[in-house]
Amino acid sequence: MDNGISLLSLNIPPCFHFCLYFTNSKIYVFVFYLVVVLRVPSFTGSMVHVPLTCGEAFQNEPVFWKKNGQELNPPLQGNQVQVLVEEMKGGNYTCHLSPSGGYLNHTLILIQLNPDNRTVILENREGGHIHCSAPNYTGSFHCSWKRTALRSDARQKQYISCELDGDASGVRCQDAHCPYKEEQHRISVTVYIRSHARLEAYTKSFYLREIVRPAKLPNLHISDGKVFSWDYPDTWEKPCTFFGLQFEVKLVLVENITTDTTKYEVGVKTKKYVFCVRAQDKFTRGPWSHWSQCTVNKHNVAC
């Protein structure tokens, strides 16, 4: 279209708000029913006429149009019409048999800034907008995002086997992945998310080995007054000889130690300290687990 504006129409099976599907190691999120996406180089001064059709079944009917549930001024009538979209002023256009008549169909017009896709809907936390993690190599992983305070109306919904978090801030997915097989391709997560008429795209690509984070180490305890022991997480892959972990031990205000065993003997004279331990994949050097800790105060130990 003129002025560097491109128009993309999506006609997708019924799925209210956003649809998510997973295929060929890629995750996509698309919007619902009939959607028109205007990709504009800048929201300042952009103007474009967008054709709308209520449907062939209503060709000879007295069709009336509304925008976001409100009647247009001047009124817009006809099965096939054009609307002028200025800057970021898209919206949901619905057609009816009369100004107060029942709903027939709709077209959602969204605006996406192109090419840099300047994003404001999701917070840019450390590491990007989307954060993904996995407890092991079975193929199950979780991706999350956080909406900015001013864009809390942004919405999304899953359409496949992925499970949407209750607060709509992430999804849990299961890749058909063999934990013993060397990964050949990255998993790519692309989320299209809207706030009012604004559409933004967010992408995260990773190998599973890059996001595997062991769970906190269980059964941390002390024996003989100075030997700490712990177990591998129950969620960690087995056998442990193949999926090895290495551990970082920290004595608060004393020293940091790295070990491959699930036991460590404290060799300090102080009777008051905090013993901390965490784990990471020994071979891939992936993300560290959260700390497990014991507080030692003379003969009192709290783990």
C-alpha cells in the first residue's frame, strides 16, 4: 500500500483473542477470526483506507456498522464499505442488521509499527521480553512475559496443547524431544500480543540445553556437625552419571567452592555461618538453580 504501509489479512478458525500453536519446533501466536493488520513505518501522520465486508450472506441486507460497540458518525451502511484508519486508531468493526440490531460479523483492525516493531506492551527485563526455562531434558518448558503497567489490558489465549498460565503471563509447552538426542534446531517462540488496536511481536529462540535450570536441591542436611549433604532434584533427568550436575557451595562471608559431589565438609572455625549450595548442568554450563541453604548458629542448624 502507499506510504510504506502494508496490510495483512488473517482469517483463522474461531479462537477468541489470541491463538497459539506449536509445530516444527516453532511456536506462533495469531489473532482471532478476521483480522486486518496494518504495518506502518510510523504512527505519526499515517492514513489508510481499509475495505470491510460483512459477508456474502448479507449482500442484499441493510447492514449497519459500529466501531468498538459505538455507532459511527456519520453512519456507515452497506455490506462492503471502506473505513479511514488514522495513525494508531484501529479497532473492532462490527456489522448489524440495523443500528440496534443483532451482531452479524466483525473485522478487527490492528496497527503494528514496522520495521523496528517498537515495543511497549511487555517489559524488557534482563535477557529480553520473553523468559524461558526447563527443569530437565524431557522437552517440557515454560515461557513467561510481564506486561507493562500501562498495558495491563493486553490479552492472549492458547489454541493447542500448551497450557496457559492463570494470569495469562506465560505458557507451558511439551516438545516431542528425546533427552538423549543432540539438539539440531533451536526452538523459536513468537508471540503476537495486542493492547487495544496496537499489535506487537516478540520472539525468543533457544536450544533446550540453554534454558534447563535444575530445581532447588532437596534434603539438605548436616551430619557430624560439619558435613553437609544433599540430593539431586526429583525432577532432574536420570541416570545422574549421564545427566551430571556440578554444585557451587558458598559459605556466606567466607568462601565459594565448586564440587561434583553431593557432600561437602566445612573446614572453618567459626560457629556461625550460612551454608548455601546450588547446581547447574555439569556439561552444558546452563543456568544455575536457586540456592538451598542452612543457617548454622553454634549447635543450632536450620535448613
